[in-house]
Amino acid sequence: MTLDPLLERLAVALAIGMLIGLERGWKQRDEAEGERAAGLRTYMLATLLGALCAILSNGLGPVFLSLAFLAFAIAFTAFAWLEASAEGNVSATGTVAALLAFALGAYSILGDIRIAVAVAVTATIILALKQPLHSWLRRLTWVEIRAVLILLAMTFLLLPLLPNRTVDPYDAINPAEIWLLAIVIAALSFVGYVAVRILGSRHGVALAALAGGLASSTATTVTLARLSREQPGASRILAGGILLSSAVMVVRVIAVAGAVNVPLLAPLAWPLGAGGLVLLLAGALLLWHAGRDGSSPDLKIQNPFELGTALRLAGLIALISLFAKILGEKFGGAGLNLLAILSGIADVDAVTLSFARLSQTSLPLAAAAIGIALAVATNTVVKTGMTFVLGTPKTGWLVAAAGAAAITAGAVTHFLRVG
């Protein structure tokens, strides 16, 4: 290696040590000199030492670098142990960071400096996020940990085992494809649930409702409708939250359908977009008129990511796909529309995914778009009914008026496009 590239790599090693040492030294800035096992200079020297040992290993062999790393590890661990004994601190983070600094210094000489820098930046970010990570870990529940484990098992254990071909006489059910769609929807719902956990108790109705709409607009509607009965004076702002969550549901449907079959966006996005825009504007208008409310709704949305939920969703997608294929062949568009309306009473995700899948092969794009739009309209009507039953009449009428306007806007937009 010539001198100029070597100097460049040494400079990278020094910069890596400075980066890690800056984070470590800043956290220990209040400690007096001599009370720290390692600070800014120590980490800079550690990376330079690793770089120098890597240079020497070119002539002395790789065993020399391994022995040098072992000697450094023993020496640094001994000093860290003395510090821990004096302070009663059992954290090994500083020791691991120092060993990583030595290794990155060596890799800066022997390997790709871009990888060395990327690892150094990532490590520094992890070190700097100690408090947020620990705070997040304390708030994490076993149910949420289990949900993540289920997601990983569904994705990396079960999905590869499923046949990636249709297994029924009607050529409608592909187990691997259906399972993947169920994973995507369940994961998206879990993201919304996490957002509610983060936003629901600290921010206003608007943000909580938006996050709730990502997790489950139906669950958000039920929660806010019940709150309106408990707090009649907040009917207007809670109705606005319900409408915002429904608008998010519409956006979610468009995004999911487009992700499965991009050409489906052309006939679907305009009518649903028009209806969703009406819901969004109505919700925002209600929230604006109600003023900023300091109190936030306690959105108690159940963790949507359960294995049973995913299995039911996958089964529902399979059934709707099968019935859509059968009804489409026997009764044409009328049968598909009836299926979409009945499915929309309980759920819009399954019918969206099923119709979007079928539109890739046997179902015309226009028919798929109409079916999905009917399911969304039906679901909007059902949620309006829930608001009347569970909430105050004022909340119900506000949601009903906006819902009717949204459905009308979607229908008019559709007929203007096709007419």
C-alpha cells in the first residue's frame, strides 16, 4: 500500500475514534479527570492502535493482529473493571465500544473504509440512544414482544413452507401469496397500534385518530363514539376524530390495492380519493371549529397483531378470493358487488386484497375498483351506525352527514370518469 492511501485510511481510523470517543466522552463530561477509564482521547488512540496493528500484520501475519486485539481486550477490560469496582457500575458498554473502536481501526486499514465508517456511525447512534431505548424497553409489554416474535415467525418460518401456487380447482387460492398479504396488513395494523401507544396519551384527538385509523378505523370509531357519550360537550371534536380515522382508512385501502396491482390505481384512486378528501376536510373542519382541546382521548385499541387474527384474515382473504372467482363466473358483476358489500360490513382489508389480487388475472380493473369502493362505502355506513348506537346523536349526525357527502363525492367522481 502506497503512502497516500495509507494516510487516508489512518485519517478515517482517527475520525472513527473521534466519533465514538466524542459520544462516550460527552456522557462522562461531568466526571473529574482520572475518574474515567476511557474518554475522547482513549477511543481515538484505540482506533489508531488497531490501525497500526493492522499495518504491522501485513508483514507479521494475521496471528499478530489477533494477539494484539486479545492483549488490548485484556488490558482495557482490566481498567474498566477497576472503574466499575470503584463506582459500583456493572455496564459493559464502554468496554464493548472500545473493542469495537480497535476493530474498526484495523478494518479501516484492511477492509472497505465505507463499511468501517457506516458501522462506526451506526454504533455511535446506538450508544447515543441509551435513554430513549431504555425508556422504550421499560414501556414495552410482553404482548408487544410476542407480536414481534409472531411477525418474525410468520415471515421467516411459515411463509417459506407454504406452496407458492394455486391449490384449488378455481385457481383462486395461492397460500404463500395470501399469507404474505395477511402479514403485510397485520404489520401495518401493528404500526398503527404502536403509533397510538406513542401519540394517544400525549397528543390531541387529531393525531391519535390518525394513528388509530392506521391500526383500525373501526376500533377508533367505537372508542371515540363511546367517549362522546361520556363527554357530550366534546361531540364535535370526537366526530372530527372519527372522520379523520376513516380518511386514513381510505388512504390505506388505496395504498394496499396499489401495492398489489399498480394499474388498479387508475380506476380506484379517483373515487376513493374524492371520498377520502371529503372525510379529511370534514374532520379537520370539525376539529378547527371545536378548537384545540387540551385533553386527549384514551384510545384503548387492542394489539391487532395476534396469530389468531392473522389466521382469520388469511382465511377471509382466501374465502373472498374463492367466492369472488365463483360468483364472478356465475353471476358476473352483480355477484361480485354483493360479495363486496357483505364483506365490507366486517372488514375492508380482506376484500381489497382479494379483489386486487384477482384484478391481476381474471377480474377486470373496473369491476375490482367498484367492488372495493362498495366495500369501503358499506364500511363507512356501518361505522356511522356504530356512532349512533354508541355515541351521542350529535356525533352520529355529524359523522352521518360527512359520510353521506363522502360516498356521494366518490360516486359522482366515478360516474364522471366513466361517463
